[in-house]
Amino acid sequence: MASVVKINVLTVPAEQREVLEKRFASRAGLVESADGFEWFELLRPLEGTDQYLVYTRWRSEADFETWMATSMRDAHAPRGGGEGGEQQKPAASGATLWSFEVVQSAAPKS
């Protein structure tokens, strides 16, 4: 069975980049214990775009769907902590989810 890759494309205004990165850092470790989870990367754009890529790889589509229905909801639930106890506003102004099946991969030779 081939792994699946999910790439969440987040449009993040320049003034919200630090906010987004801090929020991901504060949630470090939440996805790593999910059944079927294989890899995570948050990719910051260097030039020409305001889109971050959130890359995750899963053992199967079913594992991803299970995480989406359970733990992901908890990890992305609105949180207090803003000024005056207000809920935090999203750092991204838009999001698109891309899905792929891994058909070939390579690792460095030892």
C-alpha cells in the first residue's frame, strides 16, 4: 500500500507569518502520535508567494481521515489567549488541501 501525502496550502499575509509559525511550534507533537502518521514539514516561502505549505505523509487515506475526524479537530480548535481573552483569529487568509499518492521516493545512499 502506498503512502498518501496531504499538502495544505495556506495563504499567509506577511504580517501574520510569525503568528502562524509560533502557532505551529506551540502545537508541536500533536500529530506525531497519530496512528499512521509518517512525516510533517511546515514550509516557509522564500520568494514570489505568500503561501506556506503544510506537508504531511500518512500510511493510508483512512489514517488521515481518522486523524481529521478526531485529533485534528482538537489541535485546530479555536483557542483563547488573545487580548482580553478573545479567541485567536486565523493567521492564514485562505487554505487549499492537495492530496497525492506516493508512487516513487528516494533517500540518501548510506
